[in-house]
Amino acid sequence: MFFQALLLCSLYTAQLQASTNNEIWIFLVYTKQTVIKIKLILILIFCLAVKRVAFSASLLDSGSGTFGPFNSHTPLVFRHVVANIGNAYNPNTGFFTAPVRGTYHFEFYIYGSGHASHPTGAWLVKNGENIFMAYEHQTNGLTNGSNGVTLLLEVGDVVFLRQSSNSRIYDNQNHHTTFSGHLLFTM
């Protein structure tokens, strides 16, 4: 009976009625006098589209440049957005704001040129707390640090990258310095 209800749900989503406590009720009539009620609590996977969230961006939209060194940790704003499904990433602030409670995966790559006094480093930050860092330091040549993390986020949690103080980060038209994330599944 559940699979029959699921099939009808997908065929007749217009008949859904949302109750005040965020529950979905589907009414199936098998006879004139019998109404079978199936309660689906937020199982929108089958009846409505699951919130799809994914983004990927690089630091510079065009040209080339070195960011830093700065005296303090500085938020990075990734302006060249190649994907922003669900519009959870803001290219004006560099902040990703979780639209749904769920498990998310983030990756970040930072690129720089070697310098005796200035490493290449950035933190992934969740709600103001440093979570993971990508860091490289060499005196010459090119450096490329990276890291990734899977996080449980609540609605409204904010994730962004923060350049570490006294570090330098480089990007150009090849888009070496990137920040990406996506929703794995809702909770």
C-alpha cells in the first residue's frame, strides 16, 4: 500500500495539503465511503524535490593578483562563480549559508608563490570557528595547499574561508584558488 501511495503521490502532488506542523497528508480514496490517510513527515524526497545545494567558485573573476599579506585574518570572497545551485553561496560576501539542515561537504584549494616570510594559508570557518586549515610554506616556487571537510549544518549556519594573517594567496585566469561545497543529504 505504501508504494501505491508513493506512486499516487508522484502523480498527484497537486492534491497535497500541508498541515500547520509541517507534515504532509495524502488522502487516497479507495471507495466512496473509505478514506485512507497516510502521514508522511517531511519525506519530501518522494513527493517534492529535495533541496539541491552545490556551489563552486574561484577567487578572481578576471585578471590576476596576490591577496595579502594582511595583519589579521581576512575573509576571502570568491567572485568567479561557476555553479551556485540553490543560491546558498553569496559572491558578494564569500559566505555560504545553509538553507536546510543536513550534511555538507566542502573543499578548498589555495595557491601561492613561495616567499621567505609569507606562507600561503586559509581556514575553513563555520559560524566564526576555525575548522580546518590549508597551509603551505616554502621560500620559492609555487605552492598549493588544500583541504576538505564534511560538516553537519543547521539552517542558517555560515561557512566561509578566512585567509590567515601574514599569508599570501594568488589567483589568475586559470582559477587555481577555489572553494566548493555541496549538500550530501538532509537530516
